[in-house]
Amino acid sequence: MRMKLVAISAATFALAFAPSAQAAQTPYHPIVPMKPGTPATVQPLDCNGSTGDHGCGAGFHWRNGDHGWACYPCD
């Protein structure tokens, strides 16, 4: 009876404190370089979809505003 108790307690101790097989494994996440895409074509457009009559540039349009005729930001 005593030998069974020693064997059971030894087995319990061994199983309770044994490291699991998955503890040392790290997941494999490779860093795969992506194929570079084509760069986006940037075309500076004003509010009306053109490059502007007076060369105001992207996000601006020519109009008569608070300071007279000038390039003003799109509304």
C-alpha cells in the first residue's frame, strides 16, 4: 500500500511540474516582402477638377473674395 502511494504521488508530482511540450515552441510568422505596387499618380487638381486657370494649385481656386481676386481654398 505504501509503495502504491509513493508511486502515485511521484507520478502526480512529475505530471504536475513537467513542462508542456508546447511551452518552448514559438509560432512561425515569416516576414515575407510584399511585391511593391504601382505608385499612385498624383495630379494636383483644384475644386473643379482642373489645374486651374490662374495656377492656384491643388485645393485652391481663383475667385473674387475678401481680399479681391486671388486664390482661395475650396469650400
